[in-house]
Amino acid sequence: MTAQTMTAPEPPLAMLVELTHRCPLRCPYCSNPLELERRGQELDTAAWRDVLDQAAALGVLQVHFSGGEPTARPDLEDLVEHAAGLGLYTNLITAGVLLDEARVGRLSAAGLDHVQLSIQDSDPAESDRIAGYQGGYRRKIAVAGWIRAAGLPLTLNAPVHRHNIERLEAIIALAVELGAERIEVAHVQYYGWGLKNRAALIPTRAQLERATEVVEAAIERLKGVLVFDYVVPDYYAHRPKACMGGWGRQFLNVTPSGKVLPCHAAETIPGLAFERVTERGLAEIWAHSPAFERFRGTDWMPEPCASCERREIDWGGCRCQALAILGDAALTDPACGLSPHHDALVALAEAESDREPPAFQYRRMTRPEPVEA
Ligand code: SF4
Ligand code: FES
């Protein structure tokens, strides 16, 4: 064992809690795995409370309640209240369509700190088509109003792809109109359902460049009004992002059944076994699980990462992307211009985005799962 792996890691900054994989929407870029966990596998309220206790003890500062659709769980208020009582910063990542005004009020009273509401498009019909859910857009607009009326800070999450990229100006204007303080303009990342639908979603390089101009101009124009987070698509990048801030460094993800993952797509990597928080303590998993150890730090890196000056900046990029594109999670992310496979990735992106997009393959359970309204 090297000196680096013997040192206990710093505690994670944030924990993404996937309360459920159930969701009334069917977005074709959902980052959930293709094999969705079912309702009968979900942790119960007491088990989630215990996860939150363990997270606070470990030193986690932020909890992101996510899914699927976290509001499909009737115990969300209870869990928010529990997390807030532990001094954790609580964020709700929601599609919004199951919320009503009273529930937004209850979540606020329970101590919720922040809401991220997804929007699929500024055009109502297109928004509903992309989400695969009729009436969703209208509901989301109402929900945004209730969130603001409850005094909760609002971020609009706007995934961008070739079906809505031409309306990016209008999507930004909608964020201002809805009173959002922040917008996340995130080009779709190709994991989970997004990878399955890549050919339908990937923009052309010209569309990306135009979108970047739109965002840069809006950042200037809307200073003091709207804060921007801009996530560019890796396939056209020169250097990769530090996925999750580096494997096993800042972030952990707990699935509905309690599996603890370094990132939401980690289960796609063959040969890694992920432990359940019901079977081993969160702190133990974080510090010692072989799956977390596998790509933590820099010891695992091949060239060109091993001798690269950016190796502790981007941590070699994304393991799941290396697997998805190259079939080997232990290679340099091909989004990096220094990877010998980068040119092939760019060629793939250009070829796919040049063709007519195929129909969406909508996210689905193999049989429908009920969600509480
Ligand atoms: Fe990052 Fe590796 Fe590329 Fe260097 S070679 S920039 S460490 S991905
Ligand atoms: Fe798994 Fe990037 S999504 S490491």
C-alpha cells in the first residue's frame, strides 16, 4: 500500500441522496442507471434518518435530496427536518410536478434551505414532449411561484441539448421571470439514459459555440440578477472536468436501496462491488471500501495523466466516461485532448450531431411504478 492510500481521506463535502428512482417524468437524459431500483428495494424512513446521522458524524456539510423524483416519497419533509436538525445544508432537486403549495410550505417549515427545479424548455409543448409528461410545464411554473412565495432560494436546472439549444435565450429569460437566483445551464452529460440517447441529444459544435456566446452575454447582462453555472459538453472540450471533484474526494451518492457510490454512474464499471450503508458504516465505506479506493488520488493513473501537471486538478476526468467510450474505466478520460483517443471522440460527436436525430428512448421502469401525488 502506498503512502497516499494509507492516509485517511478528507470527509466528503456533499452527499446525494437518491430517495427513490420512481419519477413521473421520463426525460431521455436522466442520469439514473438503465436498471432502475424498485419501490420495494427503497430504504425506509428510519434507515434514511440513520444515513443522515452517519453523514453528519462523518463531516458531510450538504445533503442533496434527489431521485428519481424525491417528492414521490411522503417522508421527504421528515427527512429534511431531520437533516436540518443535524445542521446539514439541505437542497431539494426536483422536477416539481408532484408538489402543491401546501407541501412547499411544509418543506420550507421543515428547514429546507434551497430548491433546484428542473425545466425542460421554455416552450410549453416542447417541454412536455421532452419530459414525456403532459401538463408538466404549467405545473412547474406554478411550483416556481410557490417556492419563491415560501421565501426559498430557487435555482432553475436547465439541461441543454439539440432539441432546446436554440431557445437558450428564452430559457434564461424564463429563469429571470420566475425569480430564480441562479440557473444551471448544463449541456447533457452522456451517462445512464443520456448515453443511450446520445445520438438524439448531442448538439453540433456550431450550436455549442452559439450557446456559449449566449451564456457569456447573459452573464454580463444579468450581473446582480442571475448567477450562472455553465456545464459544457465534454465531447467538445480540450480538458475534462474533475468529475465529482475527483473520485472519492468530495462526494458520495446513496442509491434508493442504500448502496454507496462515488458517483451516480459508478455501477456501470465492471469489477467494482458497492457496499450498502445498512451493512457497513458510511465512514468505513468512505475510507476503506475497495470501490472508493480504486480510483482515489493519483496512484491508479496511467499515462498521460500520471506525469501531467493537471492530475490533481481534474483527477484524470471521468471514469465512467472512459468506460463508456473506451471500455476501460482506468484510462485517461477521452474528453482530454492529451488522450490518444480524443480525436476519435470528437469525430464521433461531429458525426452523430450531423445526422438527423433518432427518436427518444424515454426513461422507463420495465413496468410502471406508482408515485404518490
Ligand atoms: Fe487531466 Fe489526465 Fe488530461 Fe492531464 S492527461 S489534463 S491529468 S485527463
Ligand atoms: Fe462516474 Fe464521472 S460519472 S466518474
